[in-house]
Amino acid sequence: METSLDKLLYGSGTGEGATGGSLLPLYLVLHVASEVAKGLHTCFGVLLCEMLAGAVPWAGMGPVPIAVQVTMRNGRLPMPPWEAPGGCPSRWPAKMIRLIDSCWDRDPRRRPAAEEVVKALHLIKTRMQMDGILPPDGIPEAEL
């Protein structure tokens, strides 16, 4: 018995234009996986912000208030004050802030793909090396 769900998941198995039923489930899995991966970029944005700030995100807040802040109020982590451990302005270049913001976009479809994140991080690193903020590749900081 062929149901509408069967047609959706497996395509038409009989007649002209039959798909054979094997390609569509793979497409759905890949599509869902790519959407889930974009959702994980929010977590990456929080991790990146935490690493740069040197502070626990949403310190003093429990999981429920954090969830309400993010989902209901579209809240995001604030930039740390300049006197905080991670507050040094050189640690927060404008491109890094834009990358973090893009990872937190409310619409998951507008969040960057993993390869875009890697490319942006590479460009930020290269710029920071050119500005003398980071050492060149292959040279440990202790030797500078």
C-alpha cells in the first residue's frame, strides 16, 4: 500500500518518472543534517565568545532564564567590559564580532556554513598576524 508519506519519503515507485525510492531519503537526511549543523553554530558563537572573554557566559543565570533570554527575547551575550580579563579591544576585532553575530543570527538559514566560519577565522588570524597582534605561523610566542 502506497501512502502519501511513502511518496514523500521514497518517491513514486511505479509508472513513468519513478524515482526508485532511494534518492529522496538521502536528500532529506542531508538537508536535515545541514540545518542541524547551522543550529550548532549558535553554540560555536557562544564558545568563541567565552574563549575570547575568558569568562563563563551568562554567569549567575540558570538554564531556564538563559533559554528565555535567547529564544523569547532574542538576547545574546554582551561584550565584556574592557577591564574584564578578556576585555582587551585587540582581542575583539570587528570581523570577529561580526562572525560571532552571524553565528547567532535568529534565522538559522542566514548563519554561516562551517567552511565560511573556517575561512573567516583564517582571514581574522592572518590580519592579526599582519598587525603584529599574533605571531607568524611556526614561530612560538616565547621566541618573539
